[in-house]
Amino acid sequence: MSGFAQNTFNGLVSGAFYALLALGLAVIFGMLRVVNFAHGAFYMLGAFGAYVLLSEAGVPFWAALVIMPVGLGLLGMALERAVIHRLTKLDPLYNFLLTFGLTLILQDLVKLRYGVQSSPYETPSLLSGSVNFGLFDFPTYRVFILGFAVLLCVAVWWVLTRTRIGMVVRASTERPDLTRAFGIDVGRWVTPVFGFGIGLAGLAGVLAAPMRAVNPLMGADLIIVVFAVVVIGGLGSIFGSVAAGFGIGLVQAWGEAYLSNFPLVSQTIVFVVMAGVLLWRPAGLFGREEAPA
């Protein structure tokens, strides 16, 4: 029983990263119809930024937790205004190729400066140690990640559903054409929403730094699974992305624990789930079915 509980907790922690990254991808895709392949690179920059701030400037984790998401969010807004919005009226493949190329550039720049080796990042002293849950002990930092991610997702949900600005952003994200029909200028929200999505990726990267190896390819290893999460939840669905993120985290943890004798199954279970969901509901679990032309 304790093993199942511990595996479940590990799955929820992994799901917390998936949920934060998928939430950012969902709002960007919903608003711009852009598949942002560079999302994983910004996640990596968040982790590397925290590492550089600590090792070269002595900036602690708590300050990096604010500095990196804000800085990367502003960078994302500048990128959207300078390049991405120029291609939004063209075939979506152009922006996909653009963000894919941006990913390679960012990865190579980091590799050029810091190499390909993994760099350790010390866990904040306030969050060292473990928490006793009766059946098992769990690292305090992982408990913090889970609690922080859940609170952040709830806060984003509250803003999107309980404030006028949030309702406009959510409507623009999930049903942009209908929102325009009501006379709302969707375009004015594009840049801040893109920056918000990038900021979430950076925030997830900072949170990952003390727990995972900080290296230039850490985002590339994660982004494919995050794309699967977004597809399972429903492209552009904010709630679906968060729910699918935590769900896939659990499926992965249970698969790795109980299907370890079948490595091929445990490694591909996410994509098996994605294929099953798409066969059942092509728009994803919470996605909106497109009306036939």
C-alpha cells in the first residue's frame, strides 16, 4: 500500500510539471493557433537562468522564482511582437518551423557557453529534508512543488473564470472566432498571453532545477510528452491541459512501477493513451469538436 501511495505522489509531482507546461502551451495555441515547439527551450532557460543567477551572482532560489518567469515572459512578448505575429496569417507550419529553429538556436547557445554536462542546483535549505505521511516519507521539496503547482493552477483558473479580463482571455483562447464576433479585440491580448505562456514554462524550469539535472537538452526530453498531454486534454482547452497533465503524470508513474518488466510498454504508455483518446474523441477529452465545413 505504501508503495502505491508513493508512486501516486511521484506521479502527481511529475504531473505538476506537465500541467504548468501544458497550461502555457494551451493558452498560446488557443489564442494564436501556434504550436510553440520552443516551449521546452524556455523551460530549459528557466532552469539554466536559476542556475546562473545562483552560481555567478549569488541570487537565491526564491528570487529566481520571480526573476526568471518575469524575464522570460517579457522576452516572449518581444519575440511575439518581433517575429511570430508576422507569420500568424500564414500556414501554421511556418510558425512551427520557426519555433523549432528557435529551439535549436537556444539549445546550441547554452551548449556553447556551458557545455552539455549536467549542472547541480542546490535545494533551498528551507525545503530540505522530508515530510512524514505515515505510510512513507517524501522529500519536502517535492511536496512544495505539488502544492505550489496546484495553488498556481487554481489561481489561474480563478482569474480566468472570476474576473472580466480572465473571461475575455479564456473566451479568446477557447473560442476566438466567436469572441471577435462579439466585437472584442482579440489581437490586443495576443502578446501578453504569449508572454504568460512562456513565463509559465520558465517558472516550471526554475522549479525543476533543484530536482532534475540542469542541462541544455532537458526541455527537449520533456516537450514531446507535454505535446501529448495537450492533445489528450484537448488543443486550446485550459482545464483539459491541467487535468491531462496530472493524469499523465500518474499513468507514467504507475506504468514505470508496475510495468517495469515490459520496458517498451512503460516507455510508450503516454502515446498509447493519446492514440486511444484520439480514436475515441479526436478533439481530446475536453476539446471542442470542430463543426464540419
